[in-house]
Amino acid sequence: MPATPEVRHCRGADIAPWLDDVARLRLAVFRDWPYLYEGDVAYERDYLAAYAHSPDSVFVLALDAGRVVGASTGLPLADDGEAFSAPFRAAGMPVEQVFYFGESVLLPAYRGRGLGHAFFDRREAHARALGRFRWTAFCAVDRVDDDPRRPAGHRGNDAFWRKRGYVRQPGMAMRLAWNEAGRGEVENALTVWLRDWKEEAA
């Protein structure tokens, strides 16, 4: 069994040296269900560059002997692309009060050791320390239960997310297209999950 990774985080411009490592990790993890994504490092690095350009972004990294084996990202929603803020604007939510979690990716050999909680803990602590965000949020891809590509015995993350205080918002979704293994470019729906820190404090 691999050693327990070191967890560290960085923000803003300090993210830049890690972009290629996280890009490669995203490609490795997102090939699997439920994303089934086939991409390239150049595209991924370009996507992740928004995090290096945002002074209040965060990367939480899991490192095994200096190698990135897991990563979790976040940034103010107002610093992300229009496709990501669109469902929030459509719902009448002030995007400047939303801190958006991009993704958490972790190699299979390191799962089941509490790193998922560490990723959320670090990103939430970062967002709350900034002092201007009411919500933390992320989007999850929608897949039907009877999709033949679904691995036998697959367990989703819905229960984990709910225990963390996140609520799925069925009326809030965005559509993104990406290259799926064996299918080419396909448009997919991703639904928003929200945690309302003001409501919890009331």
C-alpha cells in the first residue's frame, strides 16, 4: 500500500508550478466513470490557468514523495468562465458571493484514506477565511443509472456530499461538451450542489 500522502495547499500565482502535474492527473482520473473524458495536457493546462490568474484561488495537493497523486481546486466564481457562472446568474444568485470548487481528483490507490474530507476541509477553510462568500458550490455530471458504461458496483459521491452539507439544485445546471472515449465530443449536463453558510449560521 502506498504511503499516506502529504496534504498541502497553495493559492494564486503560487499555483503555476503545479499546473502540468494537475493537468496530467485530471486526464488520468477523468478517463474513468462518470466523466469518460479523453483530452490533452495542453487543453487542461489552459483550463487550469484561470486558477493561477485568480489571486484568491486554491489548489489542495496530495503528494507522495513529491509526486502529485491527488488535487482539489477552487476559486471565486466571478473569476471563472461564463459557462460556470451562468446557472447561478440565471437563478438570481450574486456570483461574487459564491466560491466555486472545480474538481477533486485522486488516484485509485490513495482512495479511502480520508483525503476527500481533507480536500473539502481545506477548500472550505480557504473560502471562509476570505470572508466574502455566502456559498460554496460545485457541479457534478449527470449520468443515468442504467448507462451501460457504468461500472458494476459503482458507488457515487452523493451521500458523502450531503453529509458535508451540500444540497443538489435540480433547477440549476450547465451544459459542457467534451471528448468522450469512443464517442467523440458529447454535450453533458452538470448539476449544481450548494452549501449555504449564512443559512447554517442563522
